[in-house]
Amino acid sequence: PPSTPAPSVQAPAAERSGDAAWYVYGVVADDTALSGPVHGVDPAWNITILREGALAAVSSQVPLEEFDEARLREHLADMAWVEATARAHEGVLDQIRQQATVIPMRMCTVYRTEGGIREMLSREAAPFREALDRLDGKAEWGVKVFTDIARAGGGIHDVDTGAGDAPGTAYMERKRTEQERRQRAIELAEEAAALVHERLSAAASDAQVIPLQRREASGHHGDMILNGVYLVADADAAAFHDEVRALQSDFGPEGIEIVPTGPWPAYNFVPGTIGAAW
């Protein structure tokens, strides 16, 4: 996803007795029912809907020895484990999201007992209900925008400094010109990113700009100049993607690539107060 919250290393009811704990993927309305079996992060256990009042937790059991606080800290240093667990976590949310509005929880939100989950649902009932109402019929979409700032700014060898300049003066002039061109390229990229975000925000119910990713994280050869997330009503999704395609057509000739992603669980549009429940 565009911005998946960091895994939780807290077990809110972390007793050490017994051999199973409860992993929570998200919160839904109490009338949510699964259309069929869904495997959890540990495929030995299927998803269960635990109801409390008007809310329910999408949960599954997991081995306590693998998900207690100490063991989780070890696992979170193992990127292969993190990636596999993240895929399983998102896979559950994707399946639930097709059937119901869901408030996503952080990866590795673990409770020792059903009672701990029910207490959390009761304690956070008001913000959860507000969030469900706000997210109903909507999905989060990401849009990443890339360009090659170095190419747009030109390289040091692209600048004609004049044959009569002394070597030192010519070098300094080349450097100054290169810096000016790069700065102008950055300014143009920022202007393009702002315009893209403005147009997409107008087509969405809500929008945010989240931190840019480095090339190694984004998996893209260009420089990321916008990492936007957009909460879009399902009824408006076609119009939103029409606007994405229009922007691609407008900015593609300028060497700017616009990459949509999603739909995602609405991590970036859950009220901050709900974080207290994690």
C-alpha cells in the first residue's frame, strides 16, 4: 500500500499462558458475514468475526510462541518474514474489503484473548463507528509521480561555456549553470506535482500527500515527486481514473510518469484517535 503503518510490537493483552493468541486485521460493522472461508496469516486458522455491540473484529488465531512481544521483535528484523506476513495481512483485508467496509489495523496487532479484543471494541466504539460511516462505499487509491530531475536539468557536459574562458573560470561557470538548470528542473517538477495533486484531489472525497520514497523503495528508476493518496467513492472511481489518464496524457510528453496504485485499505484516512486502540 502507499503508506502501510509500521507493525505493532505491542500485545495489548500479552499474557504468556496458553498456546494461541488473536491477530486482528481490521474492524467492521457487526452485521458483516463472510461469504466463505478465509485463511489468516497462519493458514492453520481461518478468519473469525468477533462481535461486540455494533462492531466486530476481523480476527484469526495465531501461535502465541510466534507472536508474543519478544518473538515479534525478532521477526520484525527478518525482512522475508515481514514481507510474507504483510502479504497475508493485506490479502485478508482485500478479501474483506470486497464484502464490507473495513477499518484496517496495523500488521501484527495481537491480543492474548477474545476478551481483550472485545474490550478494545467497546473502548473505541465511537471513533470506530465514525470511521466506518466515513469510509463506507469508498476506497483508498495511491498515485505516484516520477521524473528524471538530472536529465531534465541537463548535465555538466551539456553546457557551452565559451572557448575563450580560462579553465578554472570555465569550470565554475559550468557548475553554476548546471546548478541553475537543476534548480529550475526541481521547481518545474514541484509545480507539476502540485497541479497533479490539485486535480486528483478535486476528483476525490479526501486527499493527502505522504512522504516521498527513495528509488530503492519505490522500485522505479525515476525521482518521485509526488506520493499522493486519495479517498474515492466507488461511484466516482471511473471519473477519478479518467482524470489520472488525462494527467498522464498531459504530462507524459514532459517526461513525467504518473502511476496509479490500489485500491488499498484506507490506512491514511482512519482518524488518528483510533491509533490509541493499537
